[in-house]
Amino acid sequence: MVWLPLDTWIVVIGALCAMACALPGCFLVLRKMSMMGDAISHAVLPGLAIAFLITGSRASFGMFIGAAIVGVLTAVFTQWVSSFGKVDRGASMGIVFTTLLRWDYC
């Protein structure tokens, strides 16, 4: 295998991503909300699609804003369903997760 300078950047970016995900991941596992990561990651795809439909371009800033808005809404919806529906946090994450997962396939 030949190691190119581009390969170094790929490894550095991968390591930075792993470090950035480790702290929130541990926090979610300790709070017994690890499914929240799945719900947010599946909610990001419709956010990207909506951002593309609104802006008409694949610019990074627009895509980031669309993904961030829908990711935050996922967390808000989960807390809303949990508090107003008087259900367990896991059940509310499951409801939001499956609802937003359905939007991935539309």
C-alpha cells in the first residue's frame, strides 16, 4: 500500500470525528438515551433533502443548517412526546425514530 498525503488527511479527519462523537455518545449511553443518536442520524437525511429543495444547491452551509434544524427538532419532539404523552423516554424515542425513519423512504 502506498501512503499518500491525502491519506493522512483522511485519517486525521476520521480521528477528529471519532473524538467529537465519543463525548456525546458516552453521555447518551449513561443517560440511557443511546437510541437518540439513531433518531437524530435518521432525521438528518430528510433535513438535507429539504435544505436542498429550498436552496437548490448542495452548499455546505445550507445543508448543515437543514440538518441541524431537523436534528434539534428530533430532540424536541422526543421530549415533547415523552412529557405530554406521559410515556417512557425510550417509547417516545421509538415513536419519533420510526416516524422520521419513514420520511427517509418517502
